[in-house]
Amino acid sequence: MREVRIDKLTGDKAIYVSMRSKRPLDKIKEPDDESLNSDYSSWCPFCAGNEHMVEEETHRVQKDGKWTSRAVMNKFPAVNYESDDIFGRHEVIIETYRHNGNFFDMSEQEFRDMFSVYRNRYNELINEDGINYAVIYKNFQRASGASLNHPHSQIVSLNMVPPEVEKEVNSLTDYYEKNKKNLHQEIIDQEIKNKSRIIYDGEHFIAFIPDATRYNEEIRIFAKYKILIDDFKGDILEELVFVFKSLFKRVYEKDGYLPFNVTLHTPPKGMEDEFRLHFHIIPRRFNFGGFELSSNLFVCSSDPEQTVDKLRFNKNRKDD
Ligand SMILES: [Zn+2]
Ligand SMILES: [Zn+2]
């Protein structure tokens, strides 16, 4: 069976194909890369001990005089302050000092430190003159666009709201005009009521697989109410750390060493009350091809409900 589905959040269209025979996909093995046997690599610019190999540091979290997570200027920035047309700042967030760390094996403390660097860098960059938005994202493995193995995220501030976020804002405002209701809150409430696509339902966040997305097995983590990056502390931070740690453990059990992207969408300025902060986690098991590029139609062959069954985790930490 084939049908077109529309992603309510973005307005994207996707072709959903239900496969007759569902063959389980093989797990992806760790790459045979010697540098991943150790938490230090002599040529890696992001490793502790190689600080001289990178640009200026902008922030660090440290313990016993040593940094555990830090941010540095990007050596090859997508934007800088040299143009009036498009400008902003591009930094790299080194999630952990451990060269061979990754989201599948990072400790709660490592996630905590990483989110604390996210908060610090976002707050500083978003408040610079003329800046309207800042995206935080992560590429994991070469298939997702990463050029270095060492675990890192990136933040880019911009004088404009990027088109991908603008699409979501347009969906939100169109929906409000037609229905006088908040689309993001409706999506959250419907997923909770429906239950079948929920991976996790907590006090501050939910994780689910949307019924329509152009990316196979995309996972979305939504703040259930108004939460901003500045709120990534205390209880909220603890739950976020728990969600990431538990979710990526499940992803690893299901898929192995899966390449993926993470993007964090925060409310654009002035939309803090209606736009719910959320993460997109996009597996990159398959690449896009000519059909997707020529039509902007993506084909999804996985069943959200079935995928959810393998990823679901419990609120109670002791059960995990
Ligand atoms: Zn390294
Ligand atoms: Zn989004």
C-alpha cells in the first residue's frame, strides 16, 4: 500500500509504503578504526592535550582543573561577521574530552556537561547584536556529514530565522488562523492520547515517532510546555539527560552503531509562548537519491508503531 502523508509540524509531504515482507535490518557494526580504541588520539584537534590545534576556546565545564566539555570557534565557519547579508557565529561544542565517546556510551554526567555548554553558548550567541536565531545540531559519523570522529555538536547563530524553522513557524501560524489552537500543543496532546507512537512520556518531555515525517524512523523529543534552553538545569536537565541516555541505549540495541543527525529547534524570538522547543533525531541508515532531490518527496518504508515498540523505555530509572 502507498499513501501520501503530510507532516503537520513542517508541511513536508512523504510517500509511505507499507512493505509486504518486513525483513529486519542488520545492526550496524562499529567501524574498524584504531583511533576509537582509546580516549586519546594524537592527531585529533578535539582531544584533551591537543588544545593548541584548535581555535580559541569560548567556554568550558571543568572538574579538578581539567575540562570535561567545552566550546571553541569553528576553524571553517559557515558564517562569520564579515558580511552584512548573512552573518553570525559558528562554534564547535566538544561534548566530552573522550575521543572514543559517543551518544551510545556517554555517562549521565557527560550529557549533563554537554547540555550545560549548549545553554551557555546559546545564551551568549542569541544575545549578540542583529542575531535572530541559533541552531544547535550534531552529525554523527561520516554518513551524517561529520568530518571528525571525536564527539561534537555545533552551534550557528544567524541574523535570520533559517528556512527549516520558518516552515514550522508557518505551519504553526496557519493552524492558529484556521483553528484558533496551538499546533505544537495539539501534536503533543494527540500523541499522548493516542499512545501508540510514544517512546517516552515524562513530566517535562515526550519522545515519539511522528505518523508522518520524510525521514525514516525520525524521533522527536518535545518539551510538553514552555521550556527554553535557559531552563536546562535542575529537574528539567535531569530528565533531558535521562531521555537522551535511555533513548540512545535503545537505538543502539535496535540498530547498532547508527549514523544520525540531531537538531534542536528553539522558539524564534517573540514566539516563546507558542513554539515548543524540540529535538529531531534523524537516523541516516539510508542516503537520499535522485528521486528525493528531484521531487522533494521522500519515501518512508518503516511503520512508526513497530519502530516505537523497540525503542520504548520506562520513566522509572531502576526499570531501565
Ligand atoms: Zn579526539
Ligand atoms: Zn523542528
